[in-house]
Amino acid sequence: MTRRLTVAQAIVAFLSNQHLERDGQQHRFFAGCLGIFGHGNVAGMGQALEQDPTLPYYLFRNEQAMVHTASAFAKAAFRMRAMVCTTSIGPGATNMVTGAAAATVNRLPVLLLPGDLFARRNVAPVLQQLESPLTQDISVNDCFKAVSRYWDRIQRPEQLLTSLPEALRVLTSPAETGAVTVCLPQDVQAEAFDFPEEFLGKRVWLVPRSRCDEKFLMRAAVSIGAAKKPLIVAGGGLLYSQASEALSKFAQTTGIPVCETQAGKGSLPFDHPQQVGAVGVTGTPGANILAREADLILGIGTRYSDFTTASKTAFQNPSVRFVNINIAEFDACKHAALPLTGDARATIEELQQAVAKYRVESSYEAKIADFRARWEQEVDRIYSLRNEPHITQAEVIGIVNNFTEPSDILVCAAGSLPGDLHKLWRTHQPGGYHMEYGYSCMGYEIAGGLGAKIAHPEREVYVLVGDGSYLMMAQEIITSLQEGYKLNIVLLDNHGFSSIGGLSRNCGNQGLGTEYRYRRDGKYDGDLLPVDFEANAASLGAWAVRVRTAKELEAALRCARQQPRTSVIVIETAYDQRVPGYESWWDVPIAEVSQSESVQAARREYEEARKKERYFFGSQETR
């Protein structure tokens, strides 16, 4: 049996019938298609989506933003559901490249369907075509190859029969997932073919809980049993495996402390007795001291980014060894670790049994409790500060954190906010802390908040965003209003790129180009630019208000929560007031030669700090 459909119609029919199952729970994988129509997709994908509404269509304003929304949706759904994105050819397609990179870096499934050139070529060069004198087999969509986990171009209708199943294999794979790009020449989209009904029928993709090698597991148990100062580093993979309950039990019975990466924050509630908070460049003092002294690191679902490892300076014990639990062998083997390649939840549960008689020494437990108590006192101190004349970013975080409910979702991405939030935000449950920090992409915040809200419409979503990111990409406020997905946006106005301004000064420079000021006599040292963010947000349809004090912010948060539509609260914060770093360092190379004494001094400090960077080679017994 066959069904005669265009390529675009077959794509919609196929995607609408893809299901995913894990732990006996089954549901449709694709929740909808986000898009902007142009001449490269309106007559193909546009016609198909209009004709067949089984794959809901969402109109967006910016192609990069819609990929961020799709990524955030997948992240909020713990990768159990995904979205599709369709664009025209040319700039509509290449606008998605940044979003694709963010999805792939963060291991999040998104399916991208950019329009492409005419496969038959006779009318080339078409509008928006990039011509090459070397080959005709290239288009701007080749840009996606570097940022996609799977890439294909459909030149003939029957190629869908092999391409789409491969795309779904990658999208539903916990180890391989990321952005998947299938390029669709605009003439091929409209071509008809007799597609097999079997191809278009329901397919269920099973997500297994893979087990690691039993001998490796036993070796890991021996290593843990011999450890005096073990530490767990919880990463995003732990959340995607929905392994928080298993981790909690493991940490409680063994007494091993748990620190969290940006992606892994929320793996344990902030008040869990083994929770020692953020680790790395943006970490807490307790977590970073424990990391420095640890003789065994149990990394779970982490890829060990430079912020997590403090640029390879975090783990200083000469005898430190690594055991990594990760579904991806690539990450499991990092730091010359004993690789327990498998599902995080299943592996933790099996490891629990293997180390049933192990518990850390009482002196180590006392140290963990002391670090926890001291850090909670420090957070309370920072939250209670009242800075004049402008409130600080940390104060804003404290007010919002204290106001929100345990079930609410915080969304953020770039600037100095992620560092402060990683340390200070008190997370109550998995998924309550939604941070895009793999790519740290400015502009993600509002679009990402929309994705989280689509995934969890019953929960309140709070977006914290700086003025720099807001100016890059705020237009999806309109989409949130159009679709009826309410967001609570708190916009921190510090008149510039405060994070990079601080980094510039730490490098011995003077912060060139990091404040929003008029140019005067060839320099950016004029008056501050007067940007009316309240009026801007209101013009997009949001409920908007500007506040100046802590009391006004608290009152505005109460009003915003009662609003039926997206709200934007604007508050001016101090440009140069930030939470300090604790027991950590980040490798940002300083100019080796400079006329500036401050740069020269920064270079000397940099060279000294770099001496602590380490390579990890492990031993033959563990590999």
C-alpha cells in the first residue's frame, strides 16, 4: 500500500507519527513545528502544514530564536519530546546556525528543515543563492554540517525513506542527540511520490537504560571503597536520565557530597544534606575546596567543561582518580577515567548495591556539614544586602528566589547572571533551574523561557535577562502573547555588558566597548544611552513596569504573577557590583606583550595561575 504525497506532505505525516517510549511510558515525540515562511518553504512545507494540522504550527519572528525555543522545550522535557523548525532558503536558513550550535553543544534534540536551492538547477542562481565557481553542489546550508549531529540534503523524494529514520535515530539517542538538519530543495518539497504506508505509520522509538560493563562497575566499587575524600560531580545527563531520586539515595547512604555543574543544578534540592552547591569557576567555596582535595571524583552525566574544571585547575590532589558515569563513551572517558558507559539512573542503582557497606568517615561528614552551613549563611548575607543608589544583581536574584514557588522554573543564559545564579539560586526540584551555559548564547533567555513554558504550561516561568541579551532578541515576547504562554521577565538594566566589562578589567584593560555610552572625542565615555525598556516591552504587548527599589520589585513580582499575559519588570542594577569568585580560576589568556602596566601585572598573575593546570593520564589498570 502506498500514499501519493508531496515530499513536504510526507515529512509532516511521518513526523506526526513518531513516538518515544522509556520506562513503559509512551507519547508523541514531536510537539509541533516552529517556523517562518518564505519563498523557500511556503509552497512546500507551508502547504503541507496548512493541509495537515496534526503537527501544530507556531509562527515565530526570528529563526535563531525559534531554535532556542525548540532547544529549551527539549531541555525542559528532559529530551523526551522535541520540536521541528522550518525556514526559507538563504538568510532564513543561516539565521538558525547559532541556534543549531547551541542545541548540539548542549546535547539537545531539535530537527531543522531549512529550505534549499532548486535540485534541478536550471533556474539558478535563484534569489538568495550563494554561488561558487568551484562547485554547484553547495549552498549556505552546508554551514550546518559543523553544528549538526546528522546532516542530509534531499535531492529525490525517495531519499526520505532512508534519511528521516536516520534523523530520528540520532534525535532519540541519549548519546548522539543534538541538532539534526535535513535540507529541502524548494522544488523537491513540492514533488509527489508514492510513499509506502509502512513508512508513514506509527513508529515507537525505545529509549533504553543501558547498563555499563559489569567488571568496570566492580572496579569502580573498589575505587569508591578505598576513597577517603570522594566527591560527586552531577551534570546535565543526570537530569535527562531522571536520576535525581537514585542520586539522593546513593549520596545519603554513602555520605558522599554532591556538587553540580550549570547543566546539573537541581539534581538535588539545595537543602539536601549531601548538597554542597555549584562547582568550578562559578562554584561555592565548599564545593571547590572539596574538589581540590578529592582523591576520587565520580562524574555523573558531565562533559567537564572548562567552567566545571576551573580550566583544569579544580582537582589538585596528586592521587585523584576519576570514575565517570555517562551514556556517551566520549564523555565517559574524559580525564582518563574508569568509564561506566551507560544510563545514569541504571548505573547509580547498580553501583548502590556494589558499595552497600561503604560510608565516608565521620570527620568528612562533619566537614561537609560545616561547608553547607557556612554557605547558607553567606547566601543569606548576600540576599540581605541593600546597595545604594542602585540595587545589586545579587539582591535581585535573592528577591526573585524568595518570591518564587518551588515548582516555578528559572530561565537564563548569558552574561554575569549565570555565575551568580549558579552559586546563589536555591533550587527545589529537577528542572526548576534552566540554564543554557554550554554555548552561553545571548538572546536565548526569552525564547528559551517560551520553550520551557510550552513544555510546562501549568508552571510559572521566570526569565532573568540582562539588557544586553534583551536588546539582541526580545521579539518572541510577541509570540508568547500570540500563543497565550505567559512569561515573567525580569530585565536587569546595567547600561552595558557588565560581565565582559568586569572580565576586561580583570585582564588589565579598561572595559572598552562594554558600556552603553555616547561616543565623545573618539571614545565611548559620553553620557549613558537612555533606553526605555519599559516602553519597548509595552509596545510589544507585554505588561511592563520599571521599579527602583527592593520593595517596588517585590510589589511588581506580586502584580506580574496575577497578570494573564507576559510581564516585563525593568530594574536598574549597579554595573560593577557582582558576587565574588570562590576558590577558583578561569583561563582567559592575557596579552603577553603590552604597554599597559595593569596588563603586564595581569599577565604575571596569569602565568602563575596556569601552573596549576593539569593533564590526567590515569593508569593502565583503569582503562
